[in-house]
Amino acid sequence: MADAHAKNHDYHLVDPSPWPFVGSISAFVLAVGAVFWMHGTIGPTVMLLGFAFVLYTMFMWWRDVIREGNENHHTPVVALHLRYGMLMFIASEVMFFVAWFWAFFDASLFPADAIQASRTAVTGGVWPPKGTVIFDPWHLPLVNTLILLTSGTTITWAHHALLNNDRKGLNMGLLATVLLGVLFTMIQAYEYSHAAFAFSRDNGGNIYGSTFFMATGFHGFHVIIGTIFLLVCLIRASNGAFTPKAHFGLEAAAWYWHFVDVVWLFLFASVYIWSSAGVIIPEH
């Protein structure tokens, strides 16, 4: 008699997992803690607790996915769906940044919008707003642009090295990409500490500061995430985890990193270069 529980399909029916529930609760605690901290009612303790549990959930959940792959549960159909999932995730991230670009261009293209009279009072009818001293795009921003473009080259080098079963090239490419990601973050932190404008109006800032820090800050956060992603890939690669035919974890990290590169090029062109041109839009 055939085994009634024999698998006769290409899908992977995952075992019951606590991580979706734990992750949801952790994200909720993180968000509530951040709101309370911003309103000054409690300290950052609750937010940091939620953040710690989010990191724990990420580690444990991805550990389980890696284990499933090592146990040959990632059939060609499952592997294809993993790729679809990563592509949909990146698409959602694109729309996330569209919101920040929308805010930036709405303010910069219409600094004297008659419908929003308060905006004219703040910007003086020009962009950047009167009195705003912005960064020279051809100094540190250009350096960071070159760093990210170089990192896109090194992660491609790592991928092609793996396809040719060059383990040394794989490790060297991943290590170089991680170091470049860390360097980008350090330069951005230095840049922030020397900004001549602030995030909020209470600290002397304006709408340029708000859109600048939100767009570049979230991009910087994505760089940190991508760096951690690549660091995990480097550790796994050092342990011989990837093969030329089975390495979706590395591919996903490379896709994400290229996405971060492209977003930065748009930020560099608009938030830095275009704003530094001192574009003046006449009042309606």
C-alpha cells in the first residue's frame, strides 16, 4: 500500500511557525515605543525592546528558511516563487521611496503654490527655501555615489565568481561590498553631523530639511540592512553554503543592493544636484 502521506507535488508545505506572530507583536511594540518616545511620554526602552525582538525574529525566521533549503525543500517551483517574492518585495520598496520623492518634488516644483499659502511663507517662493545652505553635491555626496557604484561592481564580481566556482573571488567580492557599505554609512553619518539645516522647524529646519533627511535617511537605513544581508552571505559563503546552481540567498542580496544603488542615483540627481542649482520657480 502506498504511503498516504507521500509527497506528490513540487511545493513545500512549511511546518507551523511562530515567527509571523512573534514578528507582528515585535513590530507593534517597536512602533508604539517609537511613538511614545517621540511624544516624550516614556523613554526609548519599549522601542529598543521591540527592535531587539524584530532582529531576533529575523534571525530565527531566516535560519529556518536556510535550513529548509539545506534539506532540499526548495524545489525548482519553490525557488521560482522565492524569486517572485523578492521581486514583489523590491517593488513595494520602490513605491515606498516614490512617496518620499513625491513629497520632495511637490515641495520643490511648487514652492509658491497658491493653494498652500503657508508653504510660500516658509520657502519664500523659491527652492531651496531662502536661507538654506545645502551640501555641495560634488564633495562628500559624490564620494558616496562613487562608493555605491563601486560596490555594485564588487557584488557583481562576487556573483560571477560563484558562477565560475571561484570561492576566493566570491569571498573577496562580498567582503569588498560589505566594507564599501560600511564606509558609505560612516560618510553619511559624518555628513549629517555637519548639516547646516535641521529636520524640524522647531530646530530651525524647513521643508527641505524634512524631505532631505526622510529620503536620504531611509535610504541610509536600507544600506545598513543591505550591508547586514551581504555580511550574512559572506559568512555563509565562507562556510561553503552556496554553489553555482543553488545560491538564491546571494542573488536576492545582490538584487537588493542594486536597488539601493539605483535609488541613490535618483537621490543624488534630485536632492543634491538639482537642488544645488538654485532653481527658482516664479510665483503664480
